[in-house]
Amino acid sequence: MQNREKAISNTSLIGVGANVALAALKAIFGVIAGSVAVIMDGVNNLSDALSSIVTLVGVKLAKRKPNQKHPFGYGRIEYFSTIIVATIVIVAGCTALIEAIKSFFTKSVPNYSAYTFAIISIAVVAKILLGLYFKKQGKKYNSDALIASGKDASFDAILSLSTIVGGVVAIFAGVSIDGVLGVIISFFILKAGLEMLFDSINHIIGNRPDSAISREIKAKIGEIDGVIGAYDLVLHNYGPDRAIGSVHIEVPSHFTADEIHRVTQKVQKTVYEAYSVFLTVGIYSVDETKNDLRDRIFEITKSHDGVLGAHAFFLNEEEKFLSLDVLVDFTITDRVAFAETLKTEYAELLPGYLFVINFDVNYSD
Ligand SMILES: [Zn+2]
């Protein structure tokens, strides 16, 4: 945890320094060359510096310890800081678009010197390297804000490159194409900003957990001694790398409370050590001598569209009682009617029984 924050902070600081330097150089050489595109490019770098500062502040705020008022910590602040970065990128994109359209109406042709070309070339290389570095660090430390900044830096390299193209065309053809290039690139900046924005909003609304991770967690739990099956994994995200949740496990019906206690602890420890996720564990008792009947009931259940699985088969022959969990997808909307259909079909196999069907929601894969 400590490493992640430090790495994100250091990466962001490098971004701030590089962008402020690039912005200053482009402003000076943009004015000398009389190129709106180059000045605009500099302004864009300044917005990147601001983005990095926001990322920095976001990580600092997010790492605050949980307290009485916010027992889940402050991890989700990082989604807000990404939204702020996205907003800055969108504003920069809109500004670039307006400036590009305006330059259609000014007939002035920019006059690039050798220095202008040299400075912009350095800026292009710097932005490519910065973009790659940000994306690498962002992936390594699971920071959407860093990845977002990295993507932005890559676009900036293209933006700067286009001003070189514009300069070359101005020299050899004597016309200005800054406007056309500017419009195309503005749309790319806007697209990047909007994608960032929606990504963070989706995190806040609540995403389906990464299916590779949810499958892996269930498989790991399934391997633990005494666990027959693991189901109903729910993960609540409280910021990158922070989640709590619950899982239900099937254990043999002959297990004592002591044995269940031990298995439960093992499940929690295994998952916490591997994923830093604290899981609450629910228990289903499974009498494996009734597997034949279970298989037939499950077969009937799974023959219906929209049923993804069944588990927690619990049969009491003396009380004529059967309960089970049925995992359904989001296409089954009328659960009451569907439960009646299933009960009618079960009754052919187990006449006179009371059936209790719990529908599980498809929260994770
Ligand atoms: Zn269940």
C-alpha cells in the first residue's frame, strides 16, 4: 500500500515538472513563431500539469485511515480525482477545438524557426516517453488516474507532432493547416476525456468485478479442505485495491461448529492474504448421501432459460422440506411466477413437500 502511494506520487511529480517546463517553452516559442497551434499545445501541457497535481492530491486524500465517520476509508476519492482530471482534459479538448475553428478565419501563416522545430521535437519525444512511463506505472500500481494521464500524454505527442507538420507545410506550401489538424486532434482529446469520465462514473455506480479475479477467488476457496463448493461471491469496491465482500460455502452436514469455524477462518485468511479482500462467509450444509436426488432437482432447475446454476440443496425428509438456491440472470424478472413453475415441477418428484427457493443475484462470475 505504502509503495503504491509513493510510486503514484513520484510519477505524478515527474509529470508536473515535465509539463510545466514544456508549457513554458512552447508558450515562448509559440509567441515568437506566431503560431496559435504551438501556444495552444503549451496550454494543453499546463492542463496536464494540473491533472498530475489533482492525481497527487487524490492519492494523498485517499490514503487517509478509516475512521468513525468513514469506516470504509477514503479509497473512492481516487474515482473523483479521475473525474476532475477527465473534466480538465474535456475542457482542454473544447478549448483546442474552439481555437482550431477560429484559426480557419485568420489567414496568417505561422513562421517557424529552426529552434521552434527543435523544441517541439524534444516535446514530442518527451511526451511519448512520459506517456509510456505513466501507463506502465499506472498498470503496475492499479491507478486509473495515472493510466488516464498516460493516455493524455500520448495524445499530446500526436498534437505536438501535428504542429511540426503544420510548420513544414507553412514553410513549403505557404499555407496554414493548423486549423484542420487542430480539429481532428481536439476530437481525440475529447474522446479520451469522455472515456475517462465514464469509466470513473461506472466505478462509482458499481461495476461487475473482473471475472478473472472472481473466478480465481472462488477456485481458491474451492480448493480448501472441507469446502464442497463456493458461491454467491459479492465484492464491494472501496477504491482501487480495496474491497470487502461475502461468499457462501457448502460444507458437509456432519461438520461440527468447531470444524465450520476453522474452515471459515481458513477461507477468510486465504482470500485476505492473496487479494486483501475481507470476506464474510455464509454456510450451506450438504448431505452428500442425497446427491442423486439433488442432481435430479438441479437438472429440472437448469433446464429453464435464465438459470445459471443451483446450489445449497437442503432436504429434510421427516419434515418434507426442501430448500435450494437458484442463480438466475437478469432476464428473469418475475421471480414469483418462476418459483411457482419450479415448485410444480419439483412436486412431481417430491409430492407433498414444502419448497423454499432462494433466488441468488448474478453479482459476479
Ligand atoms: Zn446461494
